[in-house]
Amino acid sequence: MKNRRKNRGQSTIEYVLMVAFGGIFAIQVARFFNDVFFDGFVGLERNVEREMSTGEGFSR
């Protein structure tokens, strides 16, 4: 009976650690894509501003 409780406790700790590391990983991935999209929008904004000021199309 004691061995069963020990296994149950270990699996609970493993589950908590798995959820915690999964959450940390998800936050890191979200930050990465947030930075990528932000850089993309800043570049697009610059291109639109350049097009409006010069009257030329987007630079390629």
C-alpha cells in the first residue's frame, strides 16, 4: 500500500512539472512570434510611409 502512494505522489509531481514547463515553453513561443509579427508590421508600416511620401510602389 505504501508503494502505491509513493508512485501516485511521484506521478503528481511529474504532472505538475510537466504543466509548469509546458506553460513556460508556451510563453517563450508566444513571445517569439509576437516579436516576429511586430517586426513585420513595423517593416510594412515603413514601406507604406515610404510609398505615401514618394508616390512610388513598395521597394522589392
